[in-house]
Amino acid sequence: MSTTEGRTHAEGLAEQALLAHVRHEIRSPINAILGYGEILQEDAEASGQTATVADLQIICAAGKELLGLVDDLLSPARAAGRGRLDWDALGVQMRHAMRTPINTILGYCEMLAEEDTAPPSETFIRDLAEVATATRQLLALIEDILRLANPERAALTAGPALPGASAAMQEAVKGLVSAIRLPPGAAAAPRPTGALLLADDNPVDRELLVRRLKREGHTVATAVDGMQALEAIRKSRPELVLLDVLMPELNGFQVLDQLKADPALRSIPVIMLSSWDEAESVARCLEVGAEDYLPKPVNSTVLLARIAGCLERKRERDREVSQLRQVEEEKAARYGECLGKHPAIARIRQSLEKLAGAREPVLIVGEAGTGKELVGRTLHARGRGKEAPLLSVDGRQIADSPWGDKLLGDARAGESTLMPEGTVTYLDLVDGGTLLLKRIESLPLRVQTRLARFLEGGDPLPGRRRPDVRLIATCGAPVADLERTGQLLPALAALLSRHVLELPPLRERKRDIPELAGYFVRRHAGRLNKQVEKLEDAAVTRLVTHDYAMANVEELERTVERAVVLAGRDSIDAEEIFLGVPAPRPSPGFNLLRLPEPVLRLGLRLFPDVVAGGVAVFFLFLVATCFFPVTIYGEDLGTRLVWSVWWPGLMLLFLTVGRVWCAICPMSFAGGLAQRLFRPRKERRIPAWIKEHDTAIATAGFFLIVWVEEATRMRHSPLATGFLLLAILSGAVLAGVLFPRRTWCRHLCPLGGFGGICSTTSVLELRPTPDVCTAKCKGHACYTGTDGSGDGCPMFQHVMFVNSNRACVLCLKCVKNCPNGSPQLNLRAPARELWSGQEARPAVGASLLVMLGLLAAQSLLSAWESGGPGGMAALLAEHRVLVVSALLGLGAALPLAFAVAVERRLGASGDAAKSAAFWRRIIAGTPLLATGYAAYQFGFLPALGNVMVTLGWQAGAAPAATSWTTFSLLRASQAGLLAAGLAIALVALVRLRSAVAPGAGAGVKTVGGAPPPPPPARAGEVKP
């Protein structure tokens, strides 16, 4: 820059500084005039002084006129060019333009002070005097401007005193100039650059800002509406967001609200941009948490300065938060002991003693959740101990960039060195201690190269002292496999392979599970202040028989911790043990819990308790009609209602909407009532043999009901029907008195067992929102109830693990209890769970085959009763009990014997996958059972078999019609049901064939591909 250009710039800068100071000084008395005038006006309005209000309005209007004149005459645009202002002309212009409003204000002030209609208060006189004083100060300031001669003003640049201006004005102007101008030869400090997101729906504004920001070195992503902006922020996590207020989909206010409400995103600074600069909108954005609010058109100089300041503050804040988190993690005593008697664990303990005093790198290999971090921390503690720093870092959190990385800092010579000066790296933080680097295979390859160079003795940063850091790394697979797949560089693999500790998965050391589980019980019971001392044998058995393919010891600890929370006694029973993969994310469907709030609130208030009460009253009437028969049109009312209405209706309910009937069943209602009235002080536990053989018990009960029904011709005997209903009712009441919750419904009820199998075909399902359960669930209210009184799920279910309709009665207690809104009540494709989440349960498959065999036998008996071939009707009439017993026994035994034979053959081959696939295919026939029984029970609907349908046509005015066919409506309905069941079963088989992962094991593997990844571990959490 030439000397002339420099002088011109300096003079222009002084001109702007002087103009800004004058504008500030003149606006101060005008603001006082307006402020006191508005206060006086409000007081006068409050006291009802109409004439005074009118005069004060004139004063305020004159003040606003003065403010407009000042903004116009002293606009910054007057000093924007290189020309000099004519202060003499400006002063004359100001005096001429402002004379009238000034005189108006002074005149009305004097008039109001002399007003004698009503004696003014002291406050009124004092405020009015302030208005007059401010007006006279304004006149004096205008006279000061007239004394500013141009030669004297120009001397400000060189530095001599300004004779025409006051000393205060001269010092203020010089101070402004010196603060804005840089010293001669000095260069402006480089502004920080970062990853920005610009959200603006105006393409022109967006393009101009993007070009300007990229020119300054920023990386800029864009979004055209609020919804797209939120998705981009959640995905890329920019360092700063520039957010327009007026946008489609979601406006800027809504986006800002959601950002600041999300703990993971609230630290991202936001600068609001808008042509709408109304004061309330500005205030609202700043209150919610925006860093600034800039009006459009945006001044690029101001915007760049705001961005630089925001980036600096964010990075400093991130550093402080990171350091605080690291310190807190070191204080948290969350790590247990290296427990176990397995030979591999014994070798680990020996290796820890040998390596404790060394400073060489150590690699710990093991599956997720095997306790790698615990071993690393134990190794550190046995070395330099607590006095040395320890930092645990996940390799997935270290990203490579042009300026370096968090682990090693700036890149070496010859590479970009843009990282801010003074950046503290992870190696700096643990100088003298240990860096525990988890998932080292997730490090970027360039960072791996630099890390290998550091471990070989090189410096991590040019010109810096080498930190004294011991590296303990962990990985999830053998080093050779990681090197072969390119996840680990050979140089780094060679350095880490010198000292390797391998941790076996929990499924290979199941003898250690009881010891580990007992330790976790004591640890979490103490943490939660619960008197839980041990696990029952059934609970230990369930823990030992699980494969822990998802997260090993971590999965075991999470399971035991959850069981401690759920336990209502001093020990943990099998019902509190929830193992395996949480329920998969529900497929797209309509969630009935998203109905309008009034409808949903009313439905939850009535269902199931109010509805169950009404059903119970009707059931009492039904039983009464069985013991005290009522005849209508020659038929017994009780048997007709039970066998021709209730039983077919029950089949249709199970087929279409699952076990909704069980939620309002009068038997379970009576059992729950008896449980409340006669519950003993110490509730008996459910015997292990009942829980182990519950499917067989329910199937045997179903067989017994069918046998009694057919052997005694119960459909024609109201008394026998009444005794059957009372027998089922007695079982429910007795189970309610003896055992907790709905033990009858879950483990014993014959109708519940049948309904549980058929409910897998329904179009209604209750499922969790897995992410909500994993992230938010703390108290497990779905199981324990909201008050911990046991009024949770009556079927011993935790909503996070509900992946089948079999044990869910749709009572919606979890919906009412869950504070996080996890449960979903979805409409789905029929029988979807048969191919999307069905486990290989041989007991369920065997029960299904028995029921299908009973259905075939009942259908054959029904045909014989109608006059079967070969005199079978006569034989049945003479020896009914014998024939029924033989036929039902064969019907149940033959398919079961076939399945058992196939199972033994598959078991002998040792192929568990084929055995599991076989039982899955058996269970896929559930739609045939559900529709078959519904079709069978349709035969007992009143008069349906007598309805005949004729299809035909009649041409013109022909006297007779031509008939195509005549058929029975009953037969057509039965055929339609069976065809629908067969079609659904075939679809399930086809989908199952394509969905089952090759080599899936029985009972513990998921269907639909590889098992889902384990949920992320909690921050700072390590498992032994």
C-alpha cells in the first residue's frame, strides 16, 4: 500500500470514528426524551388525564422525528467514501431541520409545567424536567458540531489536539481510531476455519454466503429447509450452524428449539440470519441459546468476525468438557475384579504380574464385552498405580484431518499443519501414564502410520518433547485377521504383537458364570441399596445355558443388573432374567397409540379393566344359564351361547387380533380379584417344573378339554358346559391365590396356550421402540409397575424383549406404565413374526402338531356324527368314549411321533441348524391351525349351515333364470378360511426359507440374517 493510499484510509477511518461518536452523543439525549416521555404518557393514561396524554403524545412524536433526522443526517454512508464531510454545512442542516421538533418539545414542557387544572405530582414534575434538560443538551451538542471546522477535523489523523471540540470528544475519537487501526507493519491474526452448515431456502443468498465463506477457508455444507438442516446436523455434526429464520418444513425457531433440546447437539453454536429483525424474535432466539442474530442483508465483515469468535469459544469449551469428562471418568470406581477359574483367566493374571512393571505396548484381544478395558486398567494400576494418569480413548473417535488428529496432534513436516497452536493432544494429557486405546483397528490408516512411528521412538510433533506414554491397545479380532483384511497396518501389528493377552468369550468358560453373576448381584444390589442377596437355581440355570453371543460378560452384567432392579424379594428368580437380543425394530406399520389424544386417553381408561368388568358380568349370566337352563325357540340358551357364539368368536379373536381376549377374560379377572383379596403374606414362587413344562401342561389341558367335550357331547349338555366353565375358573382363581401375577395365563391355561400359538397370525402386535428402551429406561416400570408394587406386566414380560405375541395379552399396562413411550401397538401383515422373529421352540412346534392332530380327529368325529361311511356313526354311538379316546389319541400322537423321529435323526447328525430350521417350518404352519379351528367352529354357528347361495343370470324378460351353481354359505366360509390359512402358511415358509441365516443355531439365533450388533456400552463402563 502506498503512502497516499495509507493516509487516505486513515483519514476515512478517522472520519467514520468521529461520525460514530457524534451520532452516539446526539442520540443519547433523544433516547432520554423518548424514554421519559413514554413513562409520563403511561402515568397520565393510568390516571385518566386525557388532555395531558394528548400533549405528551406530541412530545413523543417530536422525539421520534428527531431520532429519524439524526439517523438520516449522520448515516454511516456519509463517511463510506473517500470524500471529506463538510461539518459546517452538516451543522447548519441539523440546526435547521431539528429546530421545529426541539421547539415543540420545549414549548409543551413549559406548558405542562404551568398547567393549573390539576396539581401535578412530584414525579411528574421531575420527569418533565428531565425531558426539558435532555432537549437543551441536544441544542448544545448541535452547537458543538458547528464549531468543528474541517481543517481541525482533518488534524485528528496526524494527532494534534482539536481546538474546536471538547477534550472528551477528542479523546473518544482518537481512542476509536487507535482501537480499530492496526500498528504499522502488523498483520491481522488468521481467523479460525471450520466445518459450517448454512441453512437458507433462498438460493441467491445461499450461493453468495457459501462463496464468501469458502473463500475464507471454511468447509460449508448447505440445507434448503429446516428438516434437511436437522438431518444434516445429526449426521455430520458441524462446528457451527448458520440458520435462516424463515424456511419451509421447519422454521429457524423450531430447528433451534430441537437443537438445544438434544443433549448431543446443544453445544453446536448457532447464528441466526433473517430479514425479520423484530425485537421479540431476536430476544427469543438469544434466550433459547443462539450465539447471535444478524439481520439481512448480512454484513460479511461482521459475520466473519462472529463466526471466528464462535469457533474459538466452541473449541475452547470442547477442550474443557473433554478434560472434565476424563477427570470424572478417572474418579468413577466402576471397574470390578478379574474373576474366574478358567485356565485362560489364570494365564491372564500371571501375565499381568509379568507385564506390570514394563513400559512396552500391550495388545488385549477379545470379543465385545469380554473385559478388555478392565484388564488394561488392572495392568496400569499394577504398574505405576493411581499416581499416574490413565486415559481411555476409543479409536472410532479419532479422525484424520488435513491438520492432524487428536491422538498425535499436527501432521509431520511436509504435511498440512493447520491445527491451532497450543492444541493439547491425548499423548500430552497422559504424559507419564498410560493411554488405553480401544478398538485400535478403527484408527485411520494414516494415524496408524504415525502411531507406529511414535512407538518406534519417533516424536509425535516436530519440535516438541516426546511424551512418556505407555500404550495398551485393544481389538476385537486376532492381529493376523486384522492385518489380512487391511484394518491394521503391518508395521503397527508387528509392534503390538510382542505382548498379546487373549480373553476367551464367556460361552467358553461357563463355569465362571455363577461366580461372575453372584459378584454382579452384590455389586449392583449395594449400588441400588436393595436387599438382594442371591440368585435362585432356576435363574442360575437360565444364565448358564445362554450363549452370550452378543456382548459376553457385559451382556451378563447388564442382565444381572436389570434383574436386581426387577427383583421384588431377597433373591432373583428366573422371571427376572431377560436374556438375548432385544426385540428388533418394528417394521413399518400404523401405530394405534398415535391416535388423537382424547381417543387414546378414553381407550386406555376403559380398556382393559372396565371392559373386563362388563365381560365378567356377562360370564356370570352365561354360567347361570348353564345351571338353570333357559330355552328359546326349542334350544338351550347357555350351550348355544357357549358353543355357537363364544367359542367361534374366541377362535376369530385369536386369529385376527391376538390374545386381546385374555386381557378381558373373566377367568383372569376372577383370578386377579382373588389374588388381591386372598394374597398370602409371602407369595409362593412358581415351581420350576411348571415354568419348564408350561407348554406341555397347557397342551395337555387343551387335550383334556377336547376329550371331555367330544366324549360327553358337552355341546348338548348345559350342565356339563357349566362345570367345564367352573373348572377353568377354579384353576384361574387357585393359581391367582397361590402364585404371582397371571401365572395361570402365562403357564397353565389351556385356552391361553392355544391362543398364544394362534396369536402369531394376528394383524396386531405390541412391540417396543428398542432405541428408547436402551437409551432411556432406568426403572423398568413396564415390568415392576410405576410404584414398584408389582402392578407391572401380568405376564412377566419386559417390553424391550417382547418379540412375539405368544406371551402378550395386550393388556396395555406397559403403555400406561412406561414413562418413555416405548411400546407401540402396531397393525402389521398377518403372521409376520413367523418369518421375522420366530425362534426354534420344539415345545411350541410339538404343541402345534398335537392341536392339528386333534383338529383332524374332531373333524372326522363330526363327519361320523353326520352319518359317516361304514357304520361309523353307529359305532360311535355305541362306544363313544372308547372311539373318541382312540381317535383323539391317535390324532395327537401320530404327527408328534413323526416330528420326534425327524428331530432324533437330525439330532444324531449333530446339525443344530437343520434341527432349528425343521421346527421353524413346523411353527410356520400356525395359520393352518388358527384358520382350521375357526372353520371348524363355524359349523356350530346358528343356522349358518342352512343358508344356501345360488349364482346365476337372467337374460332380458326371460321367465326363468339360468343357474350357475348353488353352494352352502357355511362350506364357502370354511373353504375361504382354510385357503387363507394355507396361503399365509406358504408365504411364511417362503419368507422363512429366504430369511434364515445359514448355520443358525436352535433357539438362540435370530432369524433374518446375522444377529444385530450389541448396543453401545455406557460411557466409562468396563466389564470383567
